[in-house]
Amino acid sequence: MIVKHPELIDALQISKLANDLKLNNINGANTGFLIYPLDENGYKTRINSSFFYITKDNSKINGFLMAYDSNTLNNYLQNKLLSHEDGIMDFLITQTENYVFGDQIGIDPKAKRNNIGTLMMTELTKDMKFKNISTMYVAILHKPVKNLTSIAFCSKKGFKEICEVTNKDNTTWGIYKLNIN
Ligand SMILES: CC(C)(COP(=O)(O)OP(=O)(O)OC[C@H]1O[C@@H](n2cnc3c(N)ncnc32)[C@H](O)[C@@H]1OP(=O)(O)O)[C@@H](O)C(=O)NCCC(=O)NCCS
């Protein structure tokens, strides 16, 4: 079941799920991972202002997708809510068209490969079409470890790699772009 009403989304559960998926908590990279998970407040701040979707198994959140349109992203930057991703942001702020940046997606390892990520992406692209936004960017870690799971997932959705950028923390990221018809 997909939920997108902000008042029904529990930021603490999302923070726990995201932190469980942090690279340092996962031995080996073959299952996918997050690099910059947020705390409860970080997610709370974003739930109201972004494209935010969760999936639930009974009352337990087992997946989330968090994305922002370009105006919201600029707001976050002005308010210093995106602190580590400078190389990625330098790329995004030079884009002139209206776009959505897919910041984080995370699925409970027990629920992976069950189409949950796909369902949330489908919902997001529907909402983008409704708002007349046809471009989406994501950044996927390339170094020190390549997030091959995320690359496989995004490639299946039609994303194409367009360049690589490096953040101040020395991580290197592929920027991937999707055009929605
Ligand atoms: C990447 C991720 C979101 C995929 O979610 P998911 O719900 O398991 O993906 P889906 O079941 O919708 O898979 C759709 C397609 O993506 C590809 N895919 C997904 N996981 C894959 C894997 N581990 N290996 C290879 N291809 C994979 C497949 O083509 C799959 O289609 P198929 O199952 O019919 O072959 C999930 O693995 C995850 O949360 N990873 C940890 C966090 C992360 O890395 N997030 C991205 C960085 S922000």
C-alpha cells in the first residue's frame, strides 16, 4: 500500500529504516545502500515539502521515496538542509529546466525485489506529469563503492548516466537523468 499524506508518515520509522540501509551498516555493497540518511527531524522537515511516498506492511513502513522539485531544492540549499552533497548540488543548480531530484529511496531488505521501489517510482512519475515536470535526476554512488543495485534499478526505469561529480567528502557520484514522456 502506498501512502503519501504527510500526516500519515512516521518520520522516526523512516529514519530507522534509512539508517539501517547506511553503507557502514551493510557489509558489502551488493544489496544497495544509502550514504546520507537523516535523523527523525530531517525527514519530518521534508515530508511536508517534498514528493514523499512510503509503503507499509501492516503498520510497519517497509519502503520510502523522497524527491524534491527544483524550487524546493533551492529552498533547502538556502536553509542549509543539504550539507554534504555539494558536488551534486553544484550540478543541479546549473540546470535551467524544471526538474525533480530523487534524493533517497530505501526498501527494507526483507521486502526487496517485490516491486515496491517500482510502485513508488510509478506514483512519482504520475505526480510529475500532473505538475508538467518531465525531467528527473538521481545521483548514485560510484566511489569508493559502486551502488550496482541502484544502478540496475534506475537503468531498468530508463535513467541514463550523463556525468560524474565529486563531493567535498571525496565520494564520487554518477548523475543519471530520466526523461518522462
Ligand atoms: C534499489 C532499491 C530501491 C530497489 O528497490 P526494489 O523494490 O527492490 O526494486 P524492484 O523490485 O522494484 O525492482 C525493479 C527492477 O530493478 C532491478 N533491480 C532491483 N534490485 C536489483 C538487484 N539487487 N540486482 C539487480 N537488479 C535489480 C531489476 O531489474 C528489477 O526488476 P526484476 O525484479 O523484474 O528483475 C532497493 O534495493 C534498496 O532500497 N536499496 C538500498 C538503498 C539504496 O541503495 N538506495 C538507492 C540510493 S539513494
